[in-house]
Amino acid sequence: MAGKQSEVFLLMSSLIEEKYDFGVTVLKVSRPKVLNALNSEVLTELRLKLKEIAEDDTVRALVFTGDGEKAFIAGADIAEMQGKSTGEGVSFSQHGHEATKLLELMPKPTIAAVNGFALGGGTEFALSCDYIIASEKAVFGQPEVGLGIIPGFGATIRLAKFVGFPMAKELIFSGELIKADEALRIGLVNHVLPAAGFLDAVVKKAQVIAKNSANAIKKSKSLLNEFSETIGLSSKLDAEAHEFGRLFGSSDQVEGMAAFLEKRKPKFEGL
């Protein structure tokens, strides 16, 4: 095992926190029965916990992951989203943005440990971390266009920073899923590790970082974010949220989400 796991906490109803040596904290989304899908309750819990971690001086590095062996985060909860109005769609997107911004702007390093399916909002939460380490079983994708909507948790802003604009457009326009080896090839992930002992291996990498100067890392992260145009992020995310919301109630959104829940292919009418 990587270092010593000293404490495990069940947080609220859907989060687990594990503390390791050298100030490494692992935060897990834990809704394994629905592959850790994100609903409004989970987003609220994440926002509260991430604020707490950001202010906790004992946390020197954060590993963000999903509970279980099948999924990191399989996306947003389609059953909850299906009947939302335009305004409710905007609010749901903004809710997700509040949590992802806390990861991206947190004054300490964050690593996404993607252990399985990271689809839609799952990939978007991974993109909000400083970088991504994938299990050999990881699967990524932005399949929202197949639901009649667009990515709503930041992919239209962040994905291109990882893979470049042409590849980001291909992934979003096609909705296709990619495996870990392809994610490594295009620069979406930094490393692909064996599934056996995956989390311990990621924690070990986080411990290497956590042993360095927390103040120097904080300053470095702040400058890297500033130079990568994180300034102005709020206005960009707001634009995404409103475009995301405008698609709710459209014939394509109604058909796309109904087809997903009914496990059939959607029949889109076009513009």
C-alpha cells in the first residue's frame, strides 16, 4: 500500500474521504449502484466538501476518484435531468460549474484517478483536476450530443486545453467513447496504470508531490492557471450553462434522454 491510510470517513450520503500519510487525501464519489452518476444532491455535497478541503492546511494533495471498480463518474443523472425546463437546465449546469471550479482553482494539487467509466460530467470533473491518471480499464467520452444537449460541466472550455481544439471538437461532435490507451495518445491523461493496485499507485504519486513545498506548489498552480487563461473562466462557463439550458425542452433533448432511459437509439428530427 502507498504509505499509510490513517482515516476513512463516510461523508453525507455519497462521498467517502480517506486520509493517507504526507497529507494526501482521497475523495471518492460513492453511488456505485448508478455508477457514481451525479445528481443535484451529490453536486451540493461536493461543493461543500471541496470548500472544506481547500481551507484544510493538513491536506497537501487531493486525489479525486469514484468508488468501486466500474466507474469514476458515469455522467450526470439522466433520470433527474430528463424533465428539466430551460431555467432548470441552466441552474443544473451552474451547479456543476460551482463544483468543478473548486477543483480547478483549489490552492493545492488535484489528481483525477479515473478507475473506470468517465462519461459526460465524469470526464468534465476529471478535466477540472490538475491532471488525470487512468486505469487501464478507464473509458472517457462526451456523449451529450446523443442526448440532444451539449456538455454542461465545462468541457467546451477545458477539453481543448488537454487535447487541442481539433480533437476536442471531434470528441464532442462525435460523442464517441475512447479507452485509456487512446486517451494517453491524445494527451488527455498523463499516465495509464494497471487496474490492480491502481489507487495505491496514484496515492504514491500524490505523496511525491505532497512532500514538496506547499507554498511553492500553490504559487506555481496559480500562475499556471492564470497563464492558461483561467481568468475569465466564469463568463465562459456562464455562456456554456445558458446554451446547455436552452436545449432543454427541445424535441432532440426530449427524444435523446427518453431513448437513453429506454435503452434504444434516438431518432433526431434535425434543426
